[in-house]
Amino acid sequence: MRIAILSRNKKLYSTRRLMEAAKERGHDPVVVDFVRCYMNIASHNPTIHYHGKELKNIQAVIPRIGASVSFYGTAVVRQFEMMGVFSLNKSIGITRSRDKLHSLQLLSSKGIGLPVTGFANKPGDIEDLNKMVGGAPLVVKFIEGTQGIGVVLAETNQAAESVIQAFMGLKANILVQEYIEEAKGADIRCFVIGNRVVAAMKRQAKEGEFRSNIHRGGKARLIKITPEERSTAVRSAKIMGLTVAGVDILRSNHGPVVIEVNSTPGLEGIEAASGKDIAGMMIEAIEKHMRIQKARSKKSLAKRMASPSLSHELRASL
């Protein structure tokens, strides 16, 4: 099977591991820099071109779409979907998860536990907005962001107002959230593939930092999660429409709360903490889908062949 890994850098750990895992399982992987792709959006024959040639014979794609190029990246994934190519994560799931406000609204509508979250547009609403989420300390974050970028802890109401006013002055869309103090600077990254959590790690922020992202110096270790946390992670990925997701959870006094669902979770930290072949599991998920599709096609063909209304000539042609 020819699998395209949509990544801008073939040297990244996650990209390299997916290449290795695909080759080990007998596939033909290729790294495609999706921003260099260009598309012919035609109803009868949609195509993708890459480095001056039509990109053909791709059976599956693994999107590794960075936040800064989400719009173009998801457009390329949609084009592959139009061509009938299986994508491990669908374009709609990537789009939903990238918009933090939209994703939280979707999770909230399905009863997933969340930090108390506020969203406003005018500086005059800031004071009441802060009260709504319980007051300082509170967290201010960009709606679109990754790896802890654009996330600020405001320890006083005055500081919160100043930060929010500054962000609003820059025309940035932001969320204001309660600070889960009892989490003590730690979160749990649940790595979901399909309908199960295949690994989970606890990420602890370094001293003096509240963001636990490994890119921010956080330390990770393997952790055993509760059935409630496991169910929350799987449900959250499903609500987003993602086959593969990194679901970040905080342990609060009122149970697990989801702070983010990541559609392009990194593999380095989770593989190091768990010792598991996560990349291989992702390739296995593609293989499972292909087997199911093949079985359905055979079943559909058998049903058509058994139909009395099918002419002898059509049977012969099949």
C-alpha cells in the first residue's frame, strides 16, 4: 500500500517513525510536503499535483498538519478525500480541533467535563467575564495555538484585565478559563487510536511554569488512567471526528476536564514514556480500515450477484 505522510519536514521524529513503521509492515510510504501540493478541483476528475507531476496511486494519507498552515493543509486533505483516498484523520476533524472555541462548544454539548470557559469580544465585558470563570488566577489563551504558545496565567484580576485588553487590542480571539489549581501544573496526554487509549502519560511542568508541554520543558512519565479518564478521552476524540488524537486532561476536584484535543499529536514523548510502538499502531489502524472496506466491497458484490434483477450479461461483466 502506498501511504502519503503529509508533513513539511521529513526529519521530524514523528514523520521518521511513521516512515519506519510503514516500511516495517511492508508498505511504500512517501513524505509529501502538502504546502507544495496544488489542486485541480474538478467534479469529474479531482487531482493533486506535486513538483510538477500528478500525485497518483496513493491509497492512504496520514495528515501531520501544523497549526500555522491549517487552512491549506486541510484543503489538501479534503482534496485527497474527494479522490477517494482514505485519510487517517478526516479534514473536518482537524478543522474542528484547531478552533479551540468550536471544539469546546462541541465537547460541552455532549457532556464532556471542561474548565469553566468564557469568550467575549468587547473590553467592556472583561470584568464580568473574569467573574464568570471564578476570578483570578485564570488562564488566557488564543483560540488557535499549539505547544503552549499564546497561553498566559494571570494571577490577579488586574493582570487578567491587562492581558485580555492587550490581546483584544491586537484583534486576537481569546478564551478565558478557570485555573485548575489542584492539577499542580500537570496534565495527562491520552493518545487515542480508534476506540481506545493506547497510551497515556503525565506531563509535569518545570518549576515556575504552569504549562506542562514537553516543548516548554515539561517532563513526561507513564501513568495509569482511570476508567472515567479513559472514557472521556475516547469520547472526546469521537466527538471531534478524529481517529488519532492526543486528548489533554486535567485532574480536577470535580473529575477529569478536557483542555484540548490535538489532531496532530507528537509521537516522541508518548513513545519514550510508554515504550510502545505508537507509529506502528497508526499504520495498523489504516490496515484495519482497508480490510473492512475490502470485506464490505466483497459483501456488496456478492449481494448484487445474488439479485434476481441482475441480468446475465451484467453478471458476466462483473
